[in-house]
Amino acid sequence: MIKLIAFDWNGTLLADLRPTVTAENRCFQKLKFNRRLSIRQYQEFYEIPIRNYWLKLGFDASYFDKHTKQVHQAFMDFYEPLEKTCRTRGGAKDVLKWLKKRRISAIIFSNHMKNHIVRQTRRLGLWPYLDEILGRPDHDHSHMHVQNKALQLKTYLRNKRIKPREVMVVGDTDEEIIIGHKYGYHATALTGGHQSQKRLKVARPEFLIHNLKNLKPIIAKLNADSAKN
Ligand SMILES: [Mg+2]
């Protein structure tokens, strides 16, 4: 029985692929890093921790480690004004309403800053349908070097006494799928976000969808099957 859906934020509930690539390219330019990415190229390279992705692009590791804060700030200076203009991914509100009606908990677990997510979920009308937002504090740049949202989710579930098999994680990158495998959650990959479909498939998601509304029959079937047993 699925009791909780943990959604990733960027690229999953928030349609910020294009603005992110624009901000990345402006950021590269500002740092005099001679790279320019198309959306397709970005989808082939992007990953968390951000450090891995920048190094794969050829950025200098010691500069990155020394100037992590400045690299992050340069990106945010370009990303933040664009963030305010982003819409939700197709079917986002629809599926959140559907979950609320069925008393299935919906939360966000993200590497992004919690304050930003709160502001955007309010602006976009998603806020009333969410039970919790797990994100990082404004001045924490740990996502540049490590993956940590999995641990936040694990702690949250333990406090709520929700078992791994009662959880579905949904994300647009392999990070969420890998977390699903590692902790024993169900996992759904959403295409059209920050990684290519090919990369998502390599991570072997249990389900792969092209629109968030397609989560509804998946959850309904899992819960019908568990009611039979
Ligand atoms: Mg994402």
C-alpha cells in the first residue's frame, strides 16, 4: 500500500529545464569557462553532486573546490529571476489533488533550497497539497559535493513510521531511481526533465512516465494489488 509519494522538485514538479540551461550557460560565460550547452547536451551531462557534472564538462577541479560558493552564487544570480517565471510540469497539480483526495501523503525532497521551493509552491498553487518540503538551508552548498536528500527522506519516513515499500519516489534524474533501489522504495522516472530518457533507463526505474498524471493508474494498481493480498 502506497502511503507517501516523495517528489523531486527541479524538473519534476517544476518545469525549469530551459531556464536552468540558460542560467548555466550565462554562469559559464561569467566564470570564463568556455562551454556552451544545448538542452540535449545538458541532459547528457547533468548530475548531482554538481561537482561531478562540472568536472565532466572539463571545469578545473581545484578551482571548483576553492570557489564552490562563488560558482553556486553565479548560477543562482542567473537562475533566480527565471525561476519566478517557471510553470509546473504537466499533470502536477492534477496528481497532487488526486493524492490529497485519497489521503496519500505528498512531499517534496530536493537538493534545492527549501525557502525557494516554499515560495514557488505558493506561487504555483501547489502548497495546499503538500505535507512537507525537505530541502537544504539557504547557505548550505553541500549539493555541490555530495548527495544528501536521501538521508533527509529516510529520517522523515522513520519519524512518520512509514515503511520503504509504502513509498514511491518520483524524479526526472537517475538520482531518485538510485535512491529507490538503495532504500527499497518504489521509483518512477519522469522523462522531459534534466536527464535524457536513455540515462533514466540505464538506472532501471520500476516505472517510466512521460506525464505526471500517469502516476495515478500506477498508484491505483499498486494499492489495489496490496488490498487483494
Ligand atoms: Mg530533478
